[in-house]
Amino acid sequence: MNERFIKKLMSTTKCSVCGEHYEINNIKVLRHEDDMWFLNVFCPSCRSQALVAAVVKKDKSLETTTDLTKAESAKFTQAFTISADDILDLHNFLQDFDGDFAKLFSQK
């Protein structure tokens, strides 16, 4: 797990003094070892500060099961990402698509 993920996770936590959510830029990772994280958090709403010790473990049930080889997985990991424009293009195409794949694939 990386610091960005831990900060994002901590930003969902509320201040124990005033109940406001912590902001990512007010969360500092002091140290971590394995699953144990030590954080300094500051609440701009009530100006309180706290030290947090948290154990954050990866959920093994969320691991991906695949029949891809490591090489195939690496290839697709490095592939281009789908943009919002790609999704809009697909949406526009599907609005007028009549479902005739034979006709679609026979076009040149």
C-alpha cells in the first residue's frame, strides 16, 4: 500500500473533536512498517491535532483471479487507458447501432 492510498483512506475518517473529515493535505505519514502506519493528522475546523496508529491490511479476497500469464498481464497493464471521449464515442455509436454485427464487420 502506498502513502496516497493511506491518506485517502484517512480522509474518510472524522475528527474525534468536531466530527469534520480530515483533509488529505493535513495528513502526514510519519512512518510505516508492514501493515502498521503512524500518522499525524490536523483538523483545520477545530485546529486539533492527533497522532494515529493504524493497522491497514490488504483484503486478500479482492485479489484478481486470471488465466493471463505474467507477460500478458504486464502487456495489458501498460496498454492505453480508456478516456471519457472513448466512452462518449461508444455511446454515440450504440445510439444508432441496429445490432447487425454481420453487416458491421462486412463493411470495409
